[in-house]
Amino acid sequence: MVFNLKGECHRLQKLFRIKFMKKDKLKMKGWMNMTTLEKVKAIILKLKKKNITEADLKPEALLVENLKLDSLDYTELLVMAEETFAITIPQEDVKEMTTIAYAVAYLDKRIAK
């Protein structure tokens, strides 16, 4: 599946910056004490798509195939991850994040830089 995130990402960033993941709210809810895996799972659950439950969010779960995220869901996930972790995810790195485990490893690597 090919994702064209360039235009969608910028358009959605503003929307999600207002609607989701404001840093002051995150600190109040203990967000800062969560592991990267817990944060990624929380972000996916916030998408509220396809009746995804906590049990579905295994590290080996494929984002597109198992969790049935379409391109818009995937874009929302990336925007929310960028906001949460205060990073920018380059288009060429998006292909690396096929499973929850790969997404967590990628985010941990980027945060460590």
C-alpha cells in the first residue's frame, strides 16, 4: 500500500494539534511515565477505528493488515506520534513502521538521538 503523506500530514497536523495530545493534558494523565509501547498503544486506541481493543495491540500486530488501518488512519497515527514524541518522521522512514514493535523501536531510536 502506498501512502501519500506529504499533503495529508500537514493538513491534519493543525487539526490534531488542537484536538489531540496537548502536552499539559498528557502530563496530568501520567503520560510522561508511560513506556513507548504503552504510548503507541494509547495513540492507536485513540483512533477508535475498526473496533480495535487492547488485546489486538500485540507487538507483532501489522498496522495495515491486522489492525486494518487505512491510509488516513495511518496518517493520523503518524501525526499523533510526531506530536507525542516531539519528532518529525521523514517520508522514507514511514515504510519501517509496519508493526507495533517496529514503530516502537523506530520511535525509541529517534528519541535517543
